[in-house]
Amino acid sequence: MKKNTKGSGNPGSSGVDTNIWAPIVRGIVVIVLGVGGFLLWAVQAPLDAGVVADGTVTVSSNRKTIQHLSGGRVTDIFVKEGDQVKKNQVLIRLDKMQLDMRFSALNAQYISAKSIEDRLMAERDGLEEIAFNSALTQQFSGNKRLTEVRNLQAKLFDTRRKTIQDELSMIQETLDGLIGQTENLNKIKGYRDHQFTLINRELGAIRALSEKNYYPKAQLLVLEREAAEISSSVSEDILNIAKLKSQQNELKIKAYQARHQYLREVESELTENQKEVAMLEDELVSTRHELDNTEIRSPINGVVLDVKVSTVGGVIQPGEHLMDIVAAGQPMQIDAKIPVHAIDKLAPGLTVDVLFPALNHALLPSVPAHVLTVSADRLIDEATQQPYYLAEVQVSSEGARLLGDYKIKAGMPASVTIKTGERTFLSYLFKPLLARLELAFKEY
């Protein structure tokens, strides 16, 4: 009879596999490979590092604030928020009634002043009639005021010219009379000189005869007396001629003084008049400029934003903000407020991803952009009183294409992620810990 030996054999020879190390080894291998692969990825795989900040859509560098220098009352408003406008298009018109009245009054004064200037220049130059300014004639063609003023100045010119001419004529007539008297006295003196010469010759002969008693002394005395009278008359003639010449010189001086005084008065009036003309020309230019500015025009092609004026008849103050014009076709910009602790990572040219919270993120995940400028110093948020640095972010042409028909308006919020470089996952995990440890082991 055979013995049953199944239960007494080597346990390893049974049908059940009792080796538990194989699955453990396989598990350890899987874990090691997984952890090793993860660590390898964490050490080598690059991840984007960046600064996240909130921003606001703006076009400030291409945004023109519309103001008015002197203000006034609004009579017409031609645009509203969001309107497209062309350069020099009228936006607002102000009341110009008072300026029109002032401009008309200045023109009337200018016409008078220029007409007076023409008259004074004609008097100074000794013209027979006034040569009126042709440019003024063209500028105010058909103006009744111009005709009236010029007629008045022409009459005044004739009157003043006649007055000085009459005065000079009277002086000349008196001078001519004195010249005639002088000529007559010269003739009489010449006759007496000749008579005196003859008597002196006669006396010379008679004295010789009288000394020899051939001629009576009494008759000699008569001739000597006659010679003395003629000599006295000649002396008187000389004195009278000198007086007449002195009077002539006085009249010539008087005529010169009359002409000189007349011209001096004309020159003085002309100088004052030309000052007035220059002042009026400046005031006319200024008033014309103010009149032109009653029509407030767009300085550029663009879109109307932030309209502050909506009431016809309302009054705007000098320098008041009326509206803004955003230049058409300009790149979109975002003003991002960068935390102070992250400013060392920023520089112009860095790549940026922009998200618009108001838009559907499923259709428009992010828009590419780049940093345009970073403020040189920190600023203070007036609302929160927190410091920040301002970074201007400009949407790229590719970003503008992605935005397509989306209506992005100034003032919309935006979230920007500024890519400052690449870091590994392991760096993300251990850098804060290492920084804490570095601080912990420092002695202060």
C-alpha cells in the first residue's frame, strides 16, 4: 500500500505562489520612476514667471482734452458720446453776440484811425490831396462808415491846408512889401550917394576959390550945409534899409516857424495815431481769434469721449474740461498698477497677456501685448492711498486682430500678466522656504 506524501513535501513546491516580494518590488519601481520623473520635470520643465496687476483701458497718449480759454455761454452742441469726428469739425458753438459788437466797434475805430493816418501822412508830405490806403478800401469795400470818415478827413485836410497856406501867404505878402520898400530905399540911397559925390567935388573946387577970396564964404557954407543934409539922408537910408532887412528876416523866421510848428504838430499827431492803429490792430486780431474760438473744433480725427457739456444755454468756465477726443486708429493701451515689491522685475519690452473681465473668456482667453513704459517713481492711488508703479501696456497688432469687433472702450477694467522670465516648478516650491530660512538664520 503506497503512502500519501503530498503533505510532507517542500512547501515551495505547493500549487499556491507564496513569493510576496515580486509585487512589492514592482510597486517600488513604479513609485521611484514616478517620483523621479516628477522631480526631473520639476527641475527641468520651464514655467512662465510673471507679475499680475489690475489695469484700465486708456489711450491717454493720444487723447486730446477739449477746453476753452475764456469760456462763455453754449448755444449749440453738435456731438455726443461715442461720435466719430473729423479734424476741425465743430463740436460746440458759444454765444458770440458781445464779441460781434466789440469787433464792429473796433473796426469802426480802426477805420477812423487809419483814415486819420492817411490824412496826416498827406499833410506831412505836402500832398495836394489824401492818398487813402488801398488795402483798407478793399477790406471795407461798400462800408458806409469808411466813406463818411474819409469824406470828413478830406474836408479837414483841405481846411487845415488852407489855414497854413493863408498864414504863410500873409507872411509872404508882408515880406514882399518889405522887399519892395528896401528896393526903393536902395534906389533913393543910390541917387543920394551920387548927389553927395557931385557936391563933394563941387565943394573941393569952391573951397580952393574961397581961400583965395574968389568965392563968397556964405555960399560955401550953404553948399556945405547941403552936403551935410545929403550925408545925413544917406545915413538914414542905410539905417532904414537895415531895419527893413531885419524885418524881412523876422518874417522869414516866422514863416519857417509856422511851417515847422505845423509839421511838428502833424508828426506828433501821426506818432500818437500810429500807436492807436497798432493797438487797434492787436485788439482786432485778439477779438477775431476769440470769435473764431466760439466754434470749438476737434484737433484730430477720432472718437468723442467723456462729454461733460450737455446743456444748451449753460455757461462753461475758462479752462473747463468739456470732452475728450481719442485719436482714431491708435494702438490700445492699458495703464497697469504694479505692486511696489514687483517693480524690480519690470522693464519696457516685456511680453504681457491681457484679460478683459467684461468679455467672454471662453471666446477670448487672452490678448498679447508688451510693456511700453514704466514710471520712474512710485505713485499713490488716491482712492486706496496705496503706492504703486504705473506701467503702460500696449496691445500688439496680433492682439488688436484678436479683439476684432469687440468694442473695447476707455475705462474698461483689464487684468495683465507681465512675463518676467521662466522658473522651474521646484523653484516655485522651495524658493519661499529658502527665503524664510535665510531670514530665520540671520542674527539682528
